[in-house]
Amino acid sequence: MFSPTRRYHYIEQPEPIYSINTNANVDFDTDVFRYKYSSLTTPSSVLVYDMNTRVATVKKEQKVLGGYDKTLYKTGATPSPPQQPQLQQSQQPQQPQQPQQPH
């Protein structure tokens, strides 16, 4: 049952680009929320968010072979400038023709 004292939570994430999904939350009446998190630099992880303290804790993180250190990488987005569409020769706008003056 929904309690009027419950509040919505926005869970801040450490990176600007990420993927997040709910995990098994079998107990509805609880103060913790389990979810899966991954990004371009962070391997798939399971986190538990405490709704009282508003703190997320990593419980499990997939290991990456080869000595990967995620602190050496940064995820971000770089906007590109808008580009004008390139028209093909047959699509070039035609200049209106001036009517010819009689001689």
C-alpha cells in the first residue's frame, strides 16, 4: 500500500551518460532500492540505494580483464554543430527566370 509519507527520489548518478535498470526488489515495503548501473566506462554494477540516507552503495561490479582502471577514463558528450543538408545537383533550387522583353 502506498503511504502518504513516502516521497519520490531522484537518484543522482556519477556520470552524464549511463544505463540504469531496476533489479530484483522483492520486498515492496522497504527503505532500500536495488538497481543495475553501467556506462561507457563503468562495468555492469548492482547498487543499493538507501531511501532514508539517500546514499547509493555499490554491492557488486563486473570484473574487467586486463588491468582495467575506470578512474583513468571519463564519459561525456560533445555536441556537434548543426550541418546544412547537401543537395544533389538535381535538387539545387532553380533561380526564377526573368521574362524576356520584346524588341
